[in-house]
Amino acid sequence: MLLVLVNPVCGDKSAAAFFAAHVVPRLNEHTAVHVQTTSAGHAGRVVVEHATRPLTLVLGSGDGTLHDILNALHAASITTPVHFVLVPCGTANALYSSLFPPPPVPDLAYKLQSLHAFLQNKATTTLLSLATTTISAQNAPVSTSIASVVVSTALHASILHDSEALRERHPGIERFKLAAQQNSTKWYNARLNLTPSSLGFVQIYNPSSKSLIPHPDSSNDSPAVEIQGPFAYFLSTVNVDRLEPAFRIAPLARAIPPSAPAFDIVVLRPLRDPTIHQDTPDARSSFVAKTWKVLGGAYQDGQHVEFVYTEQGDIASGVHGVSVIEYFRCGGWQWTPDDADPDAHLVCSDGAISTIPPHGKATAAVDTFSHHFSVYN
Ligand SMILES: Nc1ncnc2c1ncn2[C@@H]1O[C@H](COP(=O)(O)OP(=O)(O)OP(=O)(O)O)[C@@H](O)[C@H]1O
């Protein structure tokens, strides 16, 4: 069956008008059930109710509503295939802009590409990889969530946490930049453990060879890799190479696609900077410009993956040196925050924020089995 579902409050709140003008008229030959959400959580309930048989879902929203739907289907143990026709109406639209990299000036046809694929009756759908994140307190799980875009901690989770309070006054992506400024001097104390993908080892990007290579600490006997903080940035993605149309934070997800479901992970650790030897207030202040330079590189088509430190601690590319970020590909990770660092306890799963309890941790894994959720492209 065909369900047309619109979140009228996502993005700049124009989704309902956009559907009335451009989507509903194009569906005129199709019999469909039309629903506008009335509250957070409503989308998930509607889809679960209609997923008693294979479903095609024309969804006017951003990534958050999709997240609600996937989690509701998962919680209800629904395994019926769901084919999504995505119409990007949210703020960031990370999944849409990754599947359909935007032209310099996106036009109406750009926003209707998934719909167009569906209407052309092309059997081209992309299966979504999903990541399961479990928050635990002293080894007892307290919550689980499913993500189709991003799971993060550190600066990215702080930004998503604080940007919600700015949504009313700043409906566009500028609220993420404002929230980033509020958090720019924070470092996050935690231990990170990476677990291998189905390849059997953890990979790391080498800017010199421009390839993903086995991590030197990941062997057949001992494939997991442990990484000590402090961290400025930690983010893992599935399905996407960008979190906004121009913010290509995980470019290798598209440039060197994984052969099987895997996380692409971006880590920024200030103590890799040859001019920073310990965590002090001065060191944190002096590192702010480097954090912005890295995030600026993501806005330059993902250039940050090529950045290395010169001996003087400047950031350069095209020369030999210690890579500024560490870019990993792996099957899962575990983040154990330092109990004395409350900021390190935030976890973002597709924009939804959770807090790791004291003595707790977050564990995330890309599911190796298919969930039967796909997107028309
Ligand atoms: N009618 C509604 N009233 C209030 N909240 C809603 C309603 N429908 C859905 N929501 C909630 O709105 C939130 C934001 O939606 P969504 O993420 O789709 O848009 P966005 O945040 O603008 O875009 P993006 O996630 O791409 O940045 C979701 O978490 C969803 O639960």
C-alpha cells in the first residue's frame, strides 16, 4: 500500500504546502492514505499501524522523523518491507543529500528525485544499513536506538543537544553553527574501543596512499583497537557521506564505498597536535581554530581527511605528516566516558540525544543482517 506522511513542523515548516503544490498532484493515479503528523512520535505509530503488508512510504520530513519511524518499526518487531520515497523537507536532510548529492543551486526537480524514481516505476532501491546503539549502566542496558545516519558523542552530540533550544529562532542549518560556537573549547574525556567489520579488522585512512588500510593495532588475533582521549570530535555514520548538503564529514563513505555494512568514523584528538602536550585551558583555547579548520574542511568537499600537521603544528595537506583526524572504518564501537566529565556522557543517534548514566557506556554496532528498509533512488 501507499502511505503519504508529512511532518508539518520540520525544517522551515513548509512541508504541507510543498506536498499540496508538488507531490500530491503527481500521485494522482495512485490510491494512497494521506496523514500529517500531529506530534513527535505520531509518525512511528502511523507507520506501524499500516505496515501489516509491504508498504511504500512517501515521507515529507527530515532525518529525525525517519529515525522515529525506524525505531517504532524496530520496537514493534515489524519485518515487513518498507520502501521509502524521501522528499527532503527537514533542516539538514542528511540521508537525502547523501543519496542525491545536491547541485550548486537545488531546484524543484532536485527535491523530487526519489519521488521521480518511484513514479518512473524503476526498481532501483537502496537498502539501508542500520546501526544499533545501546546505552548501559554498569553493563545493564537501559536503552537501545536504531540509526540510519549518524551516532556521535563529543562536540557533535553537544551541538545537536544545544541546537534544539535554538530551533524556533533559527529554523535553518545556522543553528548548528551557533551551537558549535557555544561548545568550541570543550574536550571530552573517554576511552574508545573499535571493533572490526566483517573484513575481520579495523581500517584507517592513510592520506599518503589515499586508501583505507588495516589499522596497525588490528590483527587477526586481536582485531579490536583501543583509543584514549581526550577527544574534540567523535562521530560515526552509516549510509551517508554528509550531514548537511555541503557538510561532507565522512567523504570516503561515497569515495571508497564499503563492501559490506560498516561505520565510517571521524575522530579528532587534540593531543595528536605536535604543539599540544597536555589538556590545559590555554591548550583548549589554542586548539579551537584547528577544530574549525577541520570542520571547514568538511565544507570543502571533505578535504579534512587529507589534513596533516607540519612540525610547527600548522595544518597542511599534500605533504607528509601526522594526520589531523583519524578516519576509521569498522563494525562497531564502545564509548566509555570518564565519570568526572559530564559533557562526555551525551550520545546523539540521528539527532535524538541520550545521556550515559554514571559508570555507564554506549555501544554501537552496524547490523550485519538486512532490515528490509530501502529508499527509492
Ligand atoms: N506534528 C509534529 N509536532 C511536533 N513535532 C513533530 C511532529 N511531527 C514530527 N515531529 C518531530 O519533529 C522532529 C523534527 O523532525 P525532522 O527531524 O524530520 O526535521 P528537522 O529536524 O527539521 O530535519 P533534520 O533532522 O533533517 O535536520 C522529529 O524528531 C519528530 O519526532
